[in-house]
Amino acid sequence: MNAGLRPARRVVSDRVTLAHGGGGKAMRDLIEDVFTSVFAPPGMEDQARLMHPSVLEPGAQLAFTTDSFVVSPMEFPGGDIGTIAVCGTVNDLAVGGARPLWLSAAFIIEEGVPITTLRRIAASMQRAAEAAGVRIVTGDTKVVGKGSGDGVFVTTSGVGVIPPGRTLIASSVQPGDVAIVNGVLGDHGAAILAARGDMALTTDIQSDCQPLNHLMEAVLAAAPAVRCARDATRGGLASALNEIADAAGVGIEIMEADLPLRAEVKGVCEILGLDPLYLANEGTLVLFTPPEQAEAALVAMRATKAGRGACIIGRATTAHPRTVVMKTVFGGGRIVDMLVGEQLPRIC
């Protein structure tokens, strides 16, 4: 052990108490034992002090995003609230063309949550951060009374750098541009629904929760003219496509036969009357690229772990501006509107 360093404090109770949010020794023990011992932030000040060479590159831009996560249940097949918190923030940066660097993490913890649950969440966050190549550098904890929360809520903010000359914005999509997704749709929403146990569903579906920044870097290296990308989280693919169509003033046509859906997800949706186009995803994006670079983008995607199932699902068009239409397997057309209301609450 280096001189001047002391061992991390240890939590002595097995559950979170209000004392762990009181600003004293118990709170310090919780923070050092459960969180900073895992995340290893640079110092223990009230802020992180950071520098990276890419920030100084002429023409580079900082990208900043923030998200809150309230998923229920907190742990589910394929991930937990900690994994989603890291991946969701990393992906919000990545689809804008940024290279994620640093995250903050703030926790609102309900009195009575087992300390072992917090340890699992912190470990999941660190694994996801390592997979994405980012660091969790600062954070906060608050404890609320029993019944005032619902387990653990996590808020993450992220900072990344957009390299010079890189501009990904939805308004740049043009008629003829090709729409590509990196993999199957609806897995996260279906996994959460099954994990809740309300419907007595038995399925092996796992959440698709994963960081997408390495995939985006590979795609942009192979197809630098990519117009824009969106991660299809709340509201699913349908909402992401509608946002793009509205911003660019174009129509978007997708082919039902080309949508990558697992049979299990289709089955869950048919049983419950849900539309898989609106199911949330936590590791799936849609991007638009000029047709001449579509094949290069596909090849680059499929060479990554997160993009092995990449496929073309449609294209932008001058027809029906600001409207998304799906060509059905029966040869007709169906308007795919923005999600109205909430198919599944507390999914991310």
C-alpha cells in the first residue's frame, strides 16, 4: 500500500438505513465500501478534475448528456439498473458521434435495500463502463425513507468528445438514405415484462443492454457519411423513426418482412396485444446512411459483437413527409405513429 493511503471503510449493517444518507460516518462508509472501492474515481473531492488529449484537438466539441433510470425490477435477465444506467448514457453520446469518456452516477436509495444488492449494481456498472472504455469519475448518494422510493434510482451523466468534422443530426437525412438497425428489436421490453411475473410468462428472452460506442466508431470509420443515429429506447424503433422523419421533413418506409424480431418476442406481443415496434431496447440503434455507403456500414456493423445481426429495414422517401409507413407482409401499408401513452411503465 502506498504511503498516505488508508484502507476503505466498511459497511457494518446488511441493509441501507437513514443514517447512510445523513452525511456522517455511516454515509462515508457506504460510499467508500460499495461505490468508490469499485469505481476508483480520481480523488475524493466534490468534483472530478479531468483532462484528455482529444478535448484539446482543434475543432473538437464536448458532448454532454444525462439520464435517470427507474427500471422495475432492478435486476432482470441480461442486466440490471446499473448496466442500463451506464449503457444508456454511453449510447446517448455514441449515437451523436461522440466518443464517451467520463460518467457521473447519483443514487437515490430507499431505506431497507440490501447492501448486497447495491454491491451487485455497482459491480455491473463497473463492468459496463470497462466494456465501453469509460470511467465513472464522480457521483452522489441520497437515502429516502421506507415507502418513499422503490429500491434504487440511478441518474448518470456523461461527457464525451465529438471529433472535428463529425456531424450526426437527424435533420440531415435525405430521401433515398438507407435505414439500418444493428440487431433484434424489442428484447429489453419483453425481458422486463416477463421478469415482473405479472403475466405468468415463461421465456428465455434477455435484455439487449450493451454499449454501442465501439460499434458506432467502426461504422463511422467505414461509412463517414452516416447522417444520424438513434438508440431505440423508450418508445422503441417506432418513436426513433418518427423523431427522425419529423426533424428531416422526410417520409420513412420500413419493410415488415425485414424487421429482425425473435419468435419469442413476437409471441409475447401477440399474447398481450403489444406492438414490438414500440418495445424498448437498450442495445439497439437505427442509423441512416447514403445508399452508396450502406454496404460498408453493414459490413462494419456485422464485424462487431453488438452488430452481428445488422440489417437494412427501409429508407427515407419524398412520399408522406414526416410520416413513417410500414409495408406489411400482405402488401399493404400501415402508418407507424409515435407511441401514445405507455405500453410498459418503469422499463428503463
